[in-house]
Amino acid sequence: MSGILDEIRDYIRKELKPERYRHSIGVMETARKMAACHGEEPERAALAGILHDCGKHCSGSDSLRLLEASGYVPDEVERFDPDLLHGRMGALVAREKFRISDAGILSAIACHTTGKSGMSKLDKIIYIADYIEPNRDGDWVSPLRTVAFQNLDRCIILCADCTLTYVMRKGMPIHPDTIRMRNEILMSLGVQGDLHVEHTDRRKNGQSQ
């Protein structure tokens, strides 16, 4: 596993901006720790974490073109805001450039931006690690870091609520996968009204849907 991780490190160091490289390393390390806490394979989570933004070297329009050429059919929200496709683009890069064939790892990379219905434990770990890695700052992230090691589903709701507030303030459409994910997990928890994190603008950290 260390060999492929070194190869990927070198790639993202060259292809991504320095802050995106640091973010990717932070997600990798956070995902590894979360996996050990929650009974997932740590090195598998680390691989998904280091790769989660490997599609960020492509613009939204290029991602749209390349994904369509690969057979993926974007929905109307992704066509309106193709930057949302960087997770799916990352899964394509992971599969074609780095020969990643683990369907669970590819799923976690693909859905880390919007979430989806029926998320696996690894999907949830990467989705959350993207929010709480050490380079994130702001009052909003501290409670998420605590809950992330206690209950993945509760933390998913808190993360989703931050995203929804942020996207609505921007006046952008909400991806339906985010709504489906939030509703499904919230109803499975049977929780009403006691999950809340005060929203802080996260644009300085590059965080979006």
C-alpha cells in the first residue's frame, strides 16, 4: 500500500495547488484515524482520502466533457454547476491512472462532494474527513471533530447542514443526493431538532458542496 500512496502523493503534489495538496494529506491522515476508530480498514481509508480530490486538476467544463465521454450522464444540477463533478472525476482518475479497482474506494471518492443515499461506512468517513481535516478552521469545525469519532451518522447530519446553509447563502441549487442522504440518515436516527452547529462562512477554506 505504501508504494501506491507514494505514487499518488507525487502526482497530487505536481498536479494540485499547494493548499489542495495539504488538504489531501490532511484528509488522508484524518480518514486513517477515523477508520481505526470505527472499524474500517485504515489503509483503505487513507487511499480514498489521498485520492478524494485528485480530479481537482480539471476544470468543471473539462470534467463534464471527460465524464460524458466515459459514459456518465450528469444530472441537471451537475450541468449547471459542473464543479460538483470533481468527486466523480477523481474516481475516474483513480481507476484509470492509478488502477484502483476497489469499488468501495471509488464510491467514497465519487460521493464525497454531495453524499448519496445508502452510504457505506467508508463513504461516510471520507465525506466527514473532508470537513474536519486539520487545515480547516473556524468555529463550525470544532464540534464536528468531536462527533466524528463518536457517531458517523450524527456527524453526517451536521456536515450536511453546514453545506446546505452555505449553498443556500450563495444562491446555488442543492444537489438532490445531498437531500436524499440527509433525509435518509436523519430518519434512521429518529432525531428531531437537537442536531445543530452554528454556521460560519467557509469560503476561505475552499469548502463547498
